Amino acid sequence: MSPRPPSIQEVRLEFEDMNAFLFLCGPRDENLRHLQNRLQVELRVRGNQVILRGAERQKVTLAQQVLTQLYQVARVNQALSLGDVDRGISLISRDPTASLVVLLTQAAPVPSLAGKVTARSPNQQKYLEAIRTHDLVFGIGPAGTGKTYLAMACGIGALISHQVQHIILTRPAVEAGERLGFLPGDLVEKVNPYLRPLYDALGDLVEPERGRRLLEKGQIEIAPLAFMRGRTLSNCFIILDEAQNCTVEQMKMFLTRLGYHSKAVVTGDVTQTDLPPERPSGLVHARRVLEKVPGIAMVEFDEGDVMRHPLVADILSAYEEDRKSSGNGSPGNERG
């Protein structure tokens, strides 16, 4: 006797607001195709209806919830991106009671010189609130979760609202697993390759000409961490990026630079330390030592907060599973 074929689950959704429905579908139905590919559920559009079909009830139900909530978002915010579809899948698959509508339409925006930036996950909301209410914040988690981007948006918001006089962006000059050898040029030209990611993020938030003027006037300063020694950083917004590559001594030096009327945000991923094995990570050490110090906020991100291609979250999950199964210990372990 041949096995019975799996029963097909089918759900029909009808959307009354045609403008919102068009935004839900996206250009050439790309949002629907993206959802279909991510969840392996068949989606068919007939007029103002979407028909969902699939062999797994759980995936059909998830697709139904995501579409229903994204439609409500579209009625408020109109345009939707593929990233919004991914946020919906990630958020609702973790917590079916979560409100994507609240997250994407009611999050307080952060002003930047290129528009407004909003949180796209609950941890991002927590991070922005921590930056608003604390003078020292640690944002710890994998690449692509928006740690540096959101911190820079907050810094630019503080600058244009005259809460601070300038922004300082810094990171340790540590090579990621390969030796670049001697670099030509003066000191600034030698360290610029290490600071390129900060320039890239700045370019997303500030129009190129205005960004150039702010850099020339010193209102935005990008410098390697070694340049912070001996300074007192007052009336500014400071961001230390890639902090997992700081030594314990460098981290202590940086944290003790903080002056009056300033905020500091420290970002990093403790699983991607490029320090030699004998040098413990200053970020891992600071997380342990400062965890209970009043006035300091620590926000942890995970793969559910990744804002890059959905494959990035899957890659991070695969590496984490491999780490656990091979018994390599905790990430970013404090060697020595």
C-alpha cells in the first residue's frame, strides 16, 4: 500500500485597500516571491486576494501572519522592502504574538542627515533606548545587526540637535587574519584602510558633500584607537567599533577618556576576535567586569537581528552550532 500524500493546506487572504496591497506585493510582486522562497509556500495572486498553499501547516500559518501584519504596515508606512519581509519572518517565527506593526510603524525614528533611521527588531529598539538613556552603552553581537550603523545615526542625531559638538569614530587597527605589509603614504593614509568601514557607514547617513565638510571642520573625526590616548573627550559622541580587537589595556584606556556631556557606544562581536591567541579581548573582559556597574547598558544582539541577506543569519547559526558541537568553549574566550 503506497503512503498517503501529505495534505495540502490552503488559506485565502483578501485585502480591501488596493494601494496598501500593491505596496505589500512590491514591484513585480517581489515581496511575495521573496516570502514564497523563504518559506517554501506557494503564493498566487488573484485580484485583491492571495492564495497560500503548502504541505506544512506551520509554514502556511507563518506566511499568513506575516502577510497580514505587513499589509497593516503598508497601510501606515506604504513602501515595504525585502528586509521588512525578512524582519517579519524572523520576528513572528520566534514569537507568534509579536507585533510587526508596532515595531515598524511606532518605533521612534532617529534623525540623520540623510533622513530618519528606525529600529527594525526588538533588540535594535532596546539598543536605541539604551543610547538615549545611558552615557556608556555596549552593543555586542554578530555582523550585520546594525550596531555601528544605529550608533552613528544616534551620533548624527545628537550633532544636528546640538546635544554634542562633534562625533568621534574610532577602531583598533588590527588586520583580519592576513598581513597587509607596509602601506604607502603618510600616517593618515596608512590607517585609512582600517577605518574604511566607518567611512562607508558615514556615507550611508550623510550626503557626501556635507560629510566632507563635517570631516574638514572636525565636527566628525575618524581616527585609530591609538590616537585617543591622553585625551579627555567632552561634549562629543564617541563610537568605538570592532571593540573585540581591543586589548584589555586599550579598552581601559578608551573608557577612561569619557568627559562631561559625552556619550560613548562600544560595538563588537566577541566571536570574531583577530587578536593573537595570547592576547585576551578587551571587549570580553569589559563585558564581564562592567556588567553590573550602574549607568552602563549592555545590549546583546543575535542572528535574528541581522539586517543583511537572510543567508548571513543562517551562516551565523551554522557556525554557532558547529562551535557548540565541537566543544570549543564560549566565543571570544579570554585566553591567558
